Amino acid sequence: MITGCSTGLGRALAEAVAASGQQVLATARRPETLEELRERYPRTLASCALDVRDPDDCHNAVHAALARYGGIDVLVNNAGVGHFGAVEEVTDAELLAQLEVNLVAPWRLTRMVLPLMRAQGYGDVVMVSSTAGRLAYPGLGAYSAAKHALEGMVDTLALELAGTGVHVTAVEPGCFATEWGTSVTESATHLSAYEPVTGPMLAGTRAMKELPMALPPELFAAEVLRLIADDDRPTRRPIGEDAWTALLDAAQREHTALLNARPVPAAV
């Protein structure tokens, strides 16, 4: 079961699963966007409407999966939205909207599916996070805060699920050639004081699909399929050379900073 399959990474993953011969329930807020996939993979791909912000929709989608397949082996929480604005520019409503889709919704769906997976003794929950789940970018504070919280959930869940046969992994894609950058909403307030740092970031975000480093979504899909098939699944998996490099550099800087911040022993 995959959320957010109308475009981008979710659509590529749904198609890859269906093409591999495995059964997939592809969900989207506008299910008509999945019609072409249903026609191409009538034996392996089914679809249903799912606005992840709606608890009733979530409940209905889970029950649709149970009615069709008898269980859910893998849940991929892929649906997400981005928002651009400096911390001072982002309103309460804009922040809550980010948390609702990027944190509360995957939390809700995971909570619904976990009893089924624990009862069957196996399962995988894949959270589509981002390098923004461990790094910070000017203007993407609300999005980054939601993804950081999502990764905190993953760390906790990994501890809680130990020994159950159920695995959870946060995948952290880097730059991919999708429509994400052009779909990012913006705060209505624009403060000139932040323009020198947020302006270039916004331009890069909008042009992300066209950047030379942008990878095809099919690569993301292939990596997720390999991850699910791996007996030794990690709690986190960067996807893309740029993601791996950025996260490694950040980890090395943090390691050095932590060593430098070691408390001085108190004098006896």
C-alpha cells in the first residue's frame, strides 16, 4: 500500500511494484490520476482515493487493502507536501498544514496498520523522509521540522518493534526529477531581510527537476524495492549520491562539534 501515487516518487514506486508482479494498492487524493497505471497493470495494481489528511479516508483505504488482499505486507508513507518560508514568515496555519500531511498522516496510517502486521508476524513500514529530515535548508524550516519529527518517530518505532518481525525504515531521497519543487507552497509574507539566503534556495527548489544532479524517479523505486527485499534493513537509507554525500558530511561535522563540546572534568 503506497500513499501519494499521482506523481513523482510514489507513482514510480507503484509502477515498479506492479511491473515486478507484486500486488500494490496505489492511493492518491485524485484517483483518476491513476487510471493509466490501472490500465497498464490490471492484474497487479489496484487504486483507491485517499486524502491522508482525512481519518475516514485512511480507515477506508486500509479496509480496501484488507478486503482485496487479506493483509498488508508493506506500507509506504510517501504522500507529502512542501512549504517555503523563513521561520519568521510561516504562520501557525502553514506550519500545522505541514505537520498534518508530513507527520500526523503517516503516524495515523502506521497506527492503523501495525496491529495487522504484528498479528501476522511480519511487515515493513517505509517512511519517505528527505535529507531535510536530518539537515536544514533556509526557507524550508516548516518542512524540515516535520521531517525531523518523522525521523524521530521512526527511531522510536524501531525500538518498540524490536522482535516483532515488523521493520521500519526512513528513506531519505536527495534531488530527484519530480514536480515536488514546483508544487511547494509559499508563505504570503516575504521579508526582505531574509531574501539573500532564502531567495537562492527558493530558485533552486523551483528548478529542482531541471538540475543536472536530479535523478530519475525510477532509481528511487528500484532502491526501495531492494531495501524491502534486504534481510538486514537499516533504520535509515539515503537514496542518491547527493543525499549520501550531504548526510555523511553533516555527520562528520556533527561528530567533530560533539568532540569539541566534551565537558571539561570538574576540578577535584
